[in-house]
Amino acid sequence: MKICIAQTKPIKGNVSANIEAHKGFIELALTLNAEAIFFPELSLTGYEPKLAKKMATNQNDNRLDIFQQISDNNNIIIGLDC
């Protein structure tokens, strides 16, 4: 199994921009024929403990649907934490 580990540089509190960056990493992993890619803890929110409660999300957050779609369409496991 080929696994990719991504080290991101998230933008503090900018989930939309961070989602786009994650998609870029996933595309790169796909070009490398990876079967899985994993991101660091809180990489979508920017590792900001003071913002954590305000930015908390759950599995029903439709902003995360794109990751399930990419996973389903490309047969890749995507591990990420909001």
C-alpha cells in the first residue's frame, strides 16, 4: 500500500482556503498512485486552540463532502481532522 503523509501550512481560521490546499495535496497523491493520504490534526482550521470551539464541525458539515466524493471517485482513503 502506498501512503502519503501531508504537511500543510494552513491559513488560520480560513477553512475554505485550507480545503482547497488539501485538495491540491490529494491530487498530488493521486498522481503518485497513493492509496491513502493523511493530514495533520486540525489542518483545516489552522491549529488555533482559541478558535477551536468556534470552528468546531461534525460529519454533517457539507464543506467536507468534497473529500468523500474524491475518495469515492478515486478509491483513495483520506484521513483528516477538523
